[in-house]
Amino acid sequence: MSSVTHSSPPAVSEKTSRFMGLTWWSLISVVLAIPVWILVVRSSVLARVVDGGIWLSVSSGVANGLTPYEQVWDHKDPFFYAVMAFATVLSPTAAFFLDIGWFVVAAVGAGLIARSLMPADRALLVAVVATPVILMGPNYVPGWTNTPGTALIVLSLGLFAWHLPIGAGIAAGLVAFVKLPVFPIVAVCLAVAFLFPHWRYAARRALVALLGTMGASALLLLVLGWFQGAYEAFMFNRRYASDIATYFGFEPTVAGRMSQATSTWSDATLTAGIVGIVVVLIVASYWWWTDRAPARERSLIATWAVLGWLGTALIVGITFVWPHHAQLLALPAILSVIVFAGIFPQGWSFLIYLPWVLVGTLLVSGWGSIRAVQEAWSERSAAFDSKVAEINEEPLDARLLASVPLTDFTYARLGSNDDRGFLGSVRPDAKLACPKFHIYDFSPPEVFAETLQCIQDVDVVLLTDAFTVFGGSSRAPYAQPVLDYVAANFTCLRVEDRQVCTRR
């Protein structure tokens, strides 16, 4: 008689099984996440005003084939514009909503880090509630470069904690081309894993992937013709950070920048930073002392949290200029709340864990109070309606160019960051001849000299009052020759706060 062999069901893989553990308690996190993510949507729309308009213009120019840094200029990192340009190609409105995607990336990364320390239902709370609340803290400015930098770092660390080192290295390598100032943090965090025997093989693979991604990215920039310009923008930024500090009257040293930061940021922001540092140091010391092989993830993540605070403090000391640089604190704050949640006893009820995490999130987020969150809800909701209404706006600069009675003409824009993303609406036969279409009173003298040289051959000049006032400022020796040349060679028509000037 032949025997019949019954095969057992295939075993669930270890990685898949680690995703399991979601319980009915997870519904609480989902319910809490709904208003949080509504606020994310209503907070994260990029505005046309100030630098947001500049990035919309640059990304639109890139999407239409202009070479960044050479044919259209700004000094942010190349992949920041590449992502915005890609979104613009997909849909003219997509670039306004990119931050929602970066919030999702950060939530996934934070959830993976947290999952290595705690059950899935608890990690879910950290991912979908705590992380977005911290990211859209009181210092958040939608669409700016800190959010993608933070999101990619958190994703990289999350993939590494989830034992996907190649993915971690790829995400880390991209940071260097999206938000270069914070790249050293993720590079050091992956490198420090060599100190942990269990993680050495993964660290080696992650760093190889990181270097490979950076090499491939540099090669891509060379092929596209972006590399030289990106390097020059990096050198410009080094001088820019020093010149701005001098312009605003503080020392461009680590001590001077740290002093300026602490005097500029709110008490709630500084208190949140102190609380985060204290929590991380206490928990890290405990985990380093008590860690054993079954829980070896704890010491690595605690080390990342410490490095997050040290690295952020150092970056602030090297680069701080503007108050919105407080957004840098979101990265160590997210790591802090993960560590804070990770110390919670595993055997205790989720109903106790819930307020534990919510209180910890509030403490390190910089909000300071529930009332501050409520006020932000009202302010950002009101701003959301106006920003959405602006998406289909045809900016004044584009309308002025549309009125020019010429065909196939070149133009220059003499203005500041008041362009409202005009480049995306410019008529197709008008060619931007001068890449630096936004100039400031603290711009280096050579920028004004380059502009004077550039406008020698253009057909049309857009002249805004934001540039005209430089003639009466400390930049008058550099700006006045430009204004004199326009006055002598162009006929101008004023509309509101700017003029469209056609060569005589």
C-alpha cells in the first residue's frame, strides 16, 4: 500500500510575520490619525509666496527643459528640483502637494524603526500619529527642503532597522542630493552600526549601497549637465551662510550661530529640544547598560537618537541663518519619541500606552500646549483655502510678458522672491535669458555685476519694486548701474508694483 504524504502549509516568512500583530487596538490609532492627516493636508500645501514661488519657477523651468544652475538658478540641491519637476510633469498641481508624500515616507520609516522595538499596533501609533504631529510642528513651512531631508533619513534608518540595508543605503545616498547639510547625520548613523557585531554585515552593505547611489547620482548629473552647476551652488552656499550671518549682525561661528538660534527660536521649541535630549540620554544610558542579544536593536536605535541630536546641533552651529531652520529639530524629535515609546513596558495595556505616547509626542514636538495646536489648526485651515485658490493663478509677471508685442523674445527678471512661481505660466516664445531672476539686498556684489552684463542683450526686462529699492539701500553701488541701464535703454510700463520694460 502506498502511503500518502500531506505537506504542511508554507511557513510565513519571518519578515512577514513581524508585520503581523495588528490588533483591534490599532483601530484607535487609525481613528486618531484621521484628524491628524486632515491637518497634514491642510498644512502642507506649498504657497506661491516667498521662496515657494522661486522653487515653483525653477521646477517649472526644469520640467520645460531648462538646465538648473545654468539656465535657471537657485541654490538648493539638484534632486529637490528634480522631484518637483517630475511632479510638475505629472500634473501642474502636483508640486503644491509634494509634502504629503514626504510625510508618508517619514511615517513609513518611523513605523519600521518603532516596529523593531515594539508590537505592530504600538508602532502604528508612532507612525501615523506621532510622526506627522512632530513634522508639522510650529516651525514647519510647507514645501521647504527640510521635510524631504528628514523623511529620507527616517526612511533610511527604518529600512536598516528592518534588515533591508541596501534600501537603507539607497535612501541615505539620495539625501546628499536632496538636502546635503543633513547627509552627514544619516551617513554616521549607518557607519556607527559597525560598532555592533550583529549589524556589521548589514552596515557594510548599506554603506556600499550609499556610495553606489551617490556615484550613480553624480554620473546622472554629469550626463544631464547639472553637475558643475550643483557644485558651484554648493560653494555659493558656503559663502552665503557666512555673508548672511554678517548681514544680520551675528558671528558666523558655531557659537555665534547657536546663540542666534536660541535667541530666535521660541521657548516651546527650546524646551522641546531639552526634553528630547534628556529623554534620549536617560533611556540610551539604560539600554546600553542592560542590552542583551535578543534586544540588540535597542542600543543601535538609542545611539541613532543621540547622534540625531548631536548632528542636528552641529548643523545648526554651522549653517543657521533663518528661524525656520528649527525644522531641523524634527529628525531628532521623531527618534526621541520612538525611544520614549520603546521604553514603555511591553506587558502593559495599550490604553495606558496611548496617553504615554501622546504626551511624549507633545513634549518633543515644540507645540508647547494643546491650545497651540488648536490655534495652528485654525490658522493653517484658513491659509489652506487661499493657497489652493492660488494654484491656478496666472502670476502678474507672466501676464506682463503675455502683453509684450514681440515674438520669440528674450527677457530678464529683476526682482526678489516675489515672483509667485511665474515661470510656469510664461508664454512659450519668451525665453529667460538671465538665470538669476531673484536677487536680494544681501546678494553678493558679483550677482549684480552678472545681471548688468546679462541684460545687455535682452529684449524685455521685468522690473519689480523689490529690486528698485536696492538703489536706496546698502547695495546701491551694485544695483544702481543696473537700474540706470534699464532707464537709459528701455521703455517701461508700470502695472501695480512692477514694470514691463521693452528695449527701445
